[in-house]
Amino acid sequence: MITIRKFLLNPMQFVIAACLAVMLMLVFGNVILRYALNTGISVSDELSRLLFVWMVFLGAAVTLFEQAHLGVDTLVRRLSRKGRIACFALSNLLMLYTTWLIFSGTWRQAGINLGMTTPVMGVSQAWFFVPVLIFTVLAAGWFCLSLLRSLTGRMSDEELIGVRESEEDFDISALPPSGDGTRPR
């Protein structure tokens, strides 16, 4: 996980932050220019939309690797280890299949839009589909690795649940005290 964080997650988080910063500058600059000088940045809308798509799908990949997506663990926590492994394997197989469906559909759609360009920037519309393809390849690799680890018994019971935090595991003593010195309840 340290290697994945160093070579994959940290650069992706940097790209996400850069996308957000550029979007902020473009949109804010465009608003100021429109109100102050009655002009604007012509590529602002298209580039912001493209950066938003990249930010969302790279963020989804980071969230997947950090296992920070929302989940309901009520049933899985009550299962035995074998039941957890079966549930985990089934859910990963379903997610792998869904990832394949998204990849194949996005691949076809990118091919259709390859020759089409955006009206203002003049870049291929296929650039809107590239982050989806990147996400699906990374997600498929993650699901295959998780499936392999679960079926070979190299996952702890907590990892098999797949939800990083829940209300029962939340440590209220870790919260800072409020202004009056008491902790929230």
C-alpha cells in the first residue's frame, strides 16, 4: 500500500488539486471579467467541464484505493469469516463486471467521439472519456487484487468488511473539546 500511495495516489491527488485550482481560477476570473470588463475567458466553460470530469474520476480512484466510499456493513459484520469471504468475493466479482461494462461502453463512446471536437477549444471530445477509462482500468486491477487476496486468505476480518469507518468504531475521545471544554456527545 505504501508503494501504491507513493507512486499512484500522491500524483493523482496532486492532479486533482491542480484541476480544482485551475477550475477555480478560470471560473472566478471569468466572473470578474464579465462583471468588470464585460468580457470573458472563452475557454473557461469547456476547460472547467473537462477538468471537472478528470477530477471526479481520479478522485473516485483515490477513494477506491483508500476504501473511503460509503458502505453499509450491518449484515456483513454478523457473518462468519467464510461468510464474509463469500460476500466480499461476490461483491468484488459484481463490481468487476460493472467495471467491465463501464469500460466497454466508454471505449465505444470514445471511439464515436474521437473525430468530434469541442466548439471553443477545438480538442477531441474523446478527452472527456479518457479519465473514465483510466478509472476503470485502475478499479479492475484493484478488484482483481482484492479478490485474489480474499480467496487466498491474506485479508483480515476488518478488511473483508470493506468499510473503513462506522459509527460503532468511531472514537469520540479523538475529537477536540468544544469551546466550553466538553466533548460532543
